[in-house]
Amino acid sequence: MKPPIQPEVSEIVEVNWADRWQVYHRLQELAIPCWCDTNQPLRVHIDDALTAVQLWSVLRQLTTSRQDLVCWLERCFR
């Protein structure tokens, strides 16, 4: 099986090694092109603002404490 063709422009995303597969799978669910080979950093193809915001949101869910996420959500409802 051939590996997928990777676009020329991709960003290396700094993700904790323990979390990168979780991020990778979530980005795949969102149909965001990304690659994560063994012992390699996560690479993501970001071609528009929506993709950038989705990536930010996925990363934020993993890097922000639950309490901070609850406070942020409460502020959104005000």
C-alpha cells in the first residue's frame, strides 16, 4: 500500500508525544490532512482559517485544564 501523498506545505505541530495520536485521530475525524509517522512529529496541512481554528481547538482541549475549560465555557454563555 502506498503512503498518502503529502502536500508541499504542512506545519509541524508541537504535541506531547503521549497525546499526538489522539490529536492525529481527531484531526482525521475532522477531515484535516495530517501525518504522524512513528518517532516523527505530527504534521498538519493548514490551508485556511477554519482549519487553523479547528487545530487550535483540538490542541486546547488537551493542553488546558478542565477547570479553565469550564470557566471559558461559562464566560461564553454570559
